[in-house]
Amino acid sequence: MKIVFLLLSLLAPCAAGQTPLLSLPVHVHLMRSSSQPRMQTTLTENAVRDIFSEVNAIWSHAGIRFDIVAIHLLQALDLPPKKWFVRDRNWVKAAIPAAQFNTAAIDVCFVRDMGPNGFFYGEPVVVCEMPEFTKVSGGSDNPVARVAAHELGHVLFLKHRQDHTNLMASGRNGVSLNHQEIRDARTRAMQILSQWRLP
Ligand SMILES: [Zn+2]
């Protein structure tokens, strides 16, 4: 318990020092597919809002928020399942009709099951609702939120860092960010916001 209080007291000045609060708009897409059950999420709109409450609790230490501006149902493209292995991230990405996306928001798609827990290599972020992970001390109790928060870290140009309690460690539920990651993520968030303000 003492360690938790110590960590909270160390984080508090950091959170208070991150001003202004940077709010990035997010469009959530709940994937639908009649032909590929793994593509179809069972998450509800309320579950997604709970997930983003936890995402924002994690990112509050960096003074960054992800604001849901819309939640849509999105029909996956009916790709032949043998083109690639259906749990492969390339197949999943190819089955998402990203051409429909608005550019002035981060698109986050939820699917039921795939190989990786989530991925981002260019739009959109894709998050699996059944992630496999190892618990670490002080980690998030909401593994789907942790996956979303981790992938949003990649959107903000953060790289993997395999310190096991870190948000950017793979396959774990840690949520910590160091000062350099906070600085880098805020710089990228400001770049994104300034690009979106251009005509
Ligand atoms: Zn990653």
C-alpha cells in the first residue's frame, strides 16, 4: 500500500504540470461482419465509454485526453478468408474500409479476436476485445483499455520499451510513462492538432 501512495505522490506533480490539457478527437468503430465472426466485436457503446475512461485515466499523467466524438457500427469488407490468415493484422487491416474515415480524428476500431492484442501502423488503431497479457504490479484492471492506451501511444510516436511496468511494454498491463515519453507524446499530440486546424 505504501508503494502505491508513494507512486501516486510522485505522479501528482507531473500530472499537475502538464498544461494545457491536449484533447484529441477519436472516432470509434465497432466492427461488424456476418462472414467473419472474429471481426465482429461484442463490445457495446457503454463498454467503449468505460474503456475510454480508463484510457484517459492512464493518459492523464501526460495531460492528454482522447475524446470520443462518435461511435459507429462499421461493416467489415467481405474479403476472401484464405487471402491471408484471418487473425493476421494485415488481413484485419485490409478488411477495414478505412477509405470512409474522416481525417480529423483518430479512428479506433474494435474487433473480437486477432493475433496481436492491437496494432497501429498508420490509420486506424485496431484493438482486440480479448487481449492476452501478463499482469504487472500497478497495472490496469481493464486489459482492453490498456491495449487501446498502448496503441494510442504508438499514434503519438512512442516506441516499445520493455521495462515491464511501462505502458509501451508489449503483452503486459503496465501503464507508466517516463518524462521523455510524456514530452514526446505531447509534442506529437500538438503536431496532430495543428495539422487538423489547417484548412
Ligand atoms: Zn505496441
